[in-house]
Amino acid sequence: MEPHDVIICRWPKPLRYQFYKNLMPDVPITHCVHCNKMFHTDDYIMQVLQKGRCPFCRTPSADAAENNME
């Protein structure tokens, strides 16, 4: 299994981390580390370019562009 096929949602304690495998590797997925939501990369990038933030948690794109692309 390739590391880029696995998405890790890191939740605060006492919750455990959750691991997801992308079963359709031809569809790129972007994961927001702030809200742990997953988006189609094209949709996420379009939303960040239009509104400058994550579409779910509204984290500003300065953090989103550096930390959320996986």
C-alpha cells in the first residue's frame, strides 16, 4: 500500500486517529487538517480560489494552502 493512498484524520485526545484508503486513486482527494473533512481536490482548489478558505471550517487559505494539500 502506498503512503499517498492513505488519509489520516488526527483527532484530539481521547479520540483515536482514523485511517482512510482512497479506493479510487485516479480521483485526487484533499484533506483539511483543521476540520478533518475530505474534498475532491478540484472542488477544494476552486473554493479556496473563490473564497480564500476551506469550504467547511472556513480556515483562511494561508493555512489551507500550506497545510491541507495532500
